[in-house]
Amino acid sequence: IGSSSRVISMSPIEYRWLRERFLESVDGTDTSANERFYISRQNVDRRQITNFDEIKPVLNDFDIEVVRPETMSIEEQVRKFSRGKLFVGPRGSGMHNTLFARDATVIQLYTPNTRHHTNYLIDTALGHNHEVYIFGSDYDRKNTNAKYDRNMPFSVNPELLRLKLEEVLSDTEREEDAPGERGPDAEQDRGGVEGDADEDHRVQRLTRRR
């Protein structure tokens, strides 16, 4: 699904209402499934991963399916991504497909010193576990127009990605062993959209682990 100021400004109740309407209108959705997706931008014109060939084996090791939403109909996207419990990918409209999932974990790939709130707002409003992680980049910011930095292709350290996936999936397994901590009740508890200060804390906390 695409981006718009209306999507950004919706309340948590509106996000959840919209998700339920999509799920009701498309046959074959299954939010109880446990699939893992990498949302690819390799065939679009911004924020491609320059060393994708190096991170693809890491994705394979964790049984993460590479998906290109731009090749799918809206019905196919709703059906596919309703099954997701883990979403990984560069920030962008493709990652908005977390709207169709429940109780998912989200790992966003960012260029350095770049923050973008759209995906974070959607994910926290829906009760997802949004894990922001910032990786190194191929380009030199000093020689790049700052206005376009956030859209430039960038690289991802495969070993950092592997470590992050191990950490996130280990945390998920522990939560699954502790009933009641996630699920519909967690959505209600985490329904409010957290502010910029909380995102700053998450970014700083995760950056220190690099």
C-alpha cells in the first residue's frame, strides 16, 4: 500500500478498523500463520540494497521469503502479508503491508542518520514489535545532496543482520512461551502511538549494539 499524509495521521483505532476491513474482504487470509518476509526494493528506483547478494544467504538461513509487493495485486498483498510474523526490509511503502498482520515483529533497514516515522507509527498503532536498526551505507554524505540522502542505495552488513535476526527471533520465542504478553490484549495495551522521544531511545539503544 502507498504513502499519504492521511495514512500517517490515522489513530490506532482507525488502523485496526482498516486492517479488519481488508481481512474481511479478501478470502484466504490467515493472521495465525508464522511466515517471515523480506520486502524487496531491488527493482524500484530508491533505497535498494547494494549488496543484496551478500544478505540473501542470511535471509535463506532464517527461512525468510523475499517478496516484491509491486508485482502483486492488493488482494494478493492482503492474503500474503496477513500470514506474516516477521517483516524485514528497507523503509518504504512496501513495509506498510504490516497493516495486514497481527502481532508481528518489524525490522527496518535505514541509511545512516535517517529516521522516518510512517512505518513506526503504523507498527506501534497496530501493536507490532517495531525494531529499528540502522546499518552502514555505500555513499559519502559529504558528496551527496542532503535532500536525497535518505533515498540513496545503501549496503547492509550481513553479520549485523544475522545477529539482529538471532536476537529478535530468540525474543519472539520467549514471548510465545509466556502466554498473555502478546496478542489482541497487547494490541490494546500498546494502542497509543508513541512519541518521537521513544523512537529516539529505540534508535540510540539499537545503534549502540553495532
